[in-house]
Amino acid sequence: MTDKMKGEHAGLLTDDSLAYVQAQQAGEQADDPLAAIKALRLGQLAVCRLKAEDEIQAMRDELHNCEADEKASKE
């Protein structure tokens, strides 16, 4: 943003946006609700993936046990 644009838009900045800009310039992490939601959803996705992997492994184990039972009954 040029100095001219900064002067023109200085009155348009709200207190929240000014605080956000200052935090970004200072290198601090601003309170970002979208980032918090993203982190929450990524955590939920990780839990779902783990549950799905466990369920798939349980199905494979059950299938393996059924195949072993059928093989044993044929002998």
C-alpha cells in the first residue's frame, strides 16, 4: 500500500482491523476464528481417519478369521 493510499484509507480502518494489522507487523498471531475452526476440523478429520483405519483392520481380521475357519472345516 502506498503512503497516499494509507492516508486515504486510514479513516476506513476499524479498531479490529487496525489491531490485526499491528499484530501482523509485530509478528504476533492474531485471534483468527477461521484458523481455529480449521485446526478443529483437521483434528476431527484425524480422529475419523484413525477410526476408519481401525474399522477396516477389524473387517480384514474378521475376513481372515472366516477364511481360516472355512479352510479348517474343509480339511
